[in-house]
Amino acid sequence: MAGPPKKPASSAPVRGRPQTAPPARGGGAPPANTRDARTVSLEAGRALQRTLDAAPSAAVAVKAESATRRTADTALAAAGTITLSIAALPIGADLVARRLEELRKLISMTEPRVRAPVEAGDEVEVDILGYVDGKVFLAQQSAWLDVRPNVFLPGLLEAMVGLTPPESAVFQLRIPEHYPVAEQRGKVAAFAVTIRRARRRVLPDVDDPIFIQLTGRKVKTRAELEAKLADELAEERGRLCVDEAKVGLLRSLYVAIGVNDAVPDDLVDEELRKRWKAHIGDAMALQGVAMDDQKKSLAEFSTAHMRAESRRTVWEQRCLEAVADAHGLEATESEVHKIITELSPDIRRGDVESVLYQHAAISKDIVKNLRLHRALLILLAKATVTFDATPVPENRIILQPLPIAGSGSSAGSGAPKTSGEMTAARGLKRPPPRAG
């Protein structure tokens, strides 16, 4: 089983084994508000052990079809040959400081800007519709954003300073060369912006005893709070390391046995369209964008890379379904109820049935995801997983252009959290003129 060793590590690979981290420079114990890579690797090993221990036992299903069983057996055999080395990066004081800032924002108060212009540092609720070459490339609706410089769209948020909600404006700027989408780098973009509301956030003092008490960490001083946050971040990063191992296993399986497998084109098309809708398609439909323009957007979205990613996703799901079927994995009604109450604590136990009746798709999705996750754990138990302090390549960090208001940092990558779906501004039927 996976997990941190109870005895000194041998030279043979052990699943879940933390790698030895280099000693801190200058020697001595690390600061109280940091955690070294070895601490994080131990947390990851424990998280992996707990995850595998909590997985329900699986038996070989008697009624599984022969093709399904062959697919499952092939995946299990391949998983046993896979070795994953996951970066268990240390928790630095900067990450603790950002988490502390998140708590300040969580416990803070806001003051609305009433008939007053937006100021730097405010938060604004905006509709944004961005155009490049006359085509929509960025859309967002009723989203709260921080009015502060943005590395991907420099000047856009700063240009909102001085506008008085509700007010609309059109801005033009040149997209920088480091923008995530290569085809749009260096081009002039036009943004139709409507500011709905604005507010100023009043943050508490980090040394205020009332603030420290409201964090719910049961500590009395800022130093104790920072040490507590460092422990929490180490545990969180440990869990994220396990999540990364799950993703890495699926990617490795696809490379080993899935690349040459047959995947139905109609399922790939469906997955590709699902991705497009989540990215911008739903927003375009809600705003009444012409069907021809939606089709053009889908065609432009359907690059060779996106199609390859959609194919991989479909294969991974079909592989996990085969493993689940071959091992008779199921989810009970009580498990579905438990997940719903955990996701929505305000729902009373007696109301869960009503929720499931009104939203039948919720129960279906939960059951499917539970089965696939349990199948993934069966595969993960076959692989060899180690956690070390290898730096994460920069190209593995996924960056998006607009962080939401009050967003902080995750313990996973240290990159800012970003907004999710992008939706269009209301009432804009045609793109503004192209820049000269």
C-alpha cells in the first residue's frame, strides 16, 4: 500500500515514498511560517495512504463483457509498470502571506461606491466583451474583478479608474507577447466594458485579536496563526500531490496504451463541443450571437491540439468505465445523499430527495463520478508513486487572463486563481471597428 514508510527507506522504490529533501541553507530549523519539501512529501504520502485505504474493495464482476474485461486487464497491467514522481514543493513564507491575505478578504467588509468614480484597488462588477480581428475572443458577464494591473491584459483594468457605475466604455490595447493564446499575441484588441457596480473592501488588521479569533484557527497571535496556516498549506499541497498523481497516471496510461486505441469520432466531437461551450459557446448563445458566428467560433476553437485533448479525455473516461464495470463498482443511494449534504450543508436531510427529484441529472453525475474515481484508485494502487522536490516546469502552469475579485493563490502551483466561465456583455450586437 502507498504511504510514508515506517522504516528507513530502502533503495527499492516504494509507492508513496517521500524523497529526501536537501538540507536548508545555513542549517538549523526552518522558520515557523514555512514547511520544507520533506514535510510536504510526508503529507502527500499520508494523503495517498488515506485515499487508497478509504477506497471500497472491488471484486471481479461475473457479468462483465469479455471486451470490457480485456480493456480493464490491459489498463491494470499497464498501471503496474508506471512510476510517477510528483513534485512536493515546499511551503514558503510568501504562500503563507497570500493565504493570510485571503483570510483578511474573507473576513473583511465592503463599502459600495454610490455615484462615485472607480478608484484603483476597488472591486468592480463588469460585463466585458473582447474582440480581435472582429471576432469575440474574451467574454465575461457580471464578474467581480479587482481593479489592479493584470499581466496578461495590461492597461485594461487600470482604464476603468474614473468611470462611474453604471457606465460603459470601449478600450483598445495591444495584447502582450506573453499572452497564453499564441495566435492573439501582439494584436490590437477592442474591449466593450460595462461597469455595473463598484465597491471598496475594508480589510482588518492582521494583528487584531478579533480578526485572529474570527479565522477559527484557535490561536491567539499572528505568529501562531501563520504557523497554523503553514501546516494547513502543507496538508493541502499533499492532497494536491495525490491529485496530480491521479492525473499523471491517466496521462501515462494514454501514452502507453491509449494513443493507438480506436475512439469514436462522434464522442470526440461531443467532448470538443462541450469544451467550447464551457469556454465561450454558452456565453455567445445567451447573448444572442448569430448562429453562423457561433459555428465559426466552434470551428476556430477546434484546433488539432484541442481535438487531441478531447480524444484523450474520451479515452480516459472509457478506460475508467471499463475498469469500473469489470470490478462491479457501484455507488449507493446513501453515498449520493452524503455528497449532496456535504456540498450544500444548508439542505436539510429530508429535502435531499426533493432536490434529487427536481434535478435527476445531479444524482446520475454523482454516481458516474464516484464509479470512475474508484476505478482510478484501483489503477493508482498498481502504480509506483514517489513525492520529491523536483521543480515544476513553467510550461505546466496553466494561466488565464482575468483573475476574479478577491482571488488568492492555491497551494498547488502558486498561480493566481482565475475566473471560470466567460460570458458576454449584454446588448452588444456587433463588434466595434478594428483598430487602424
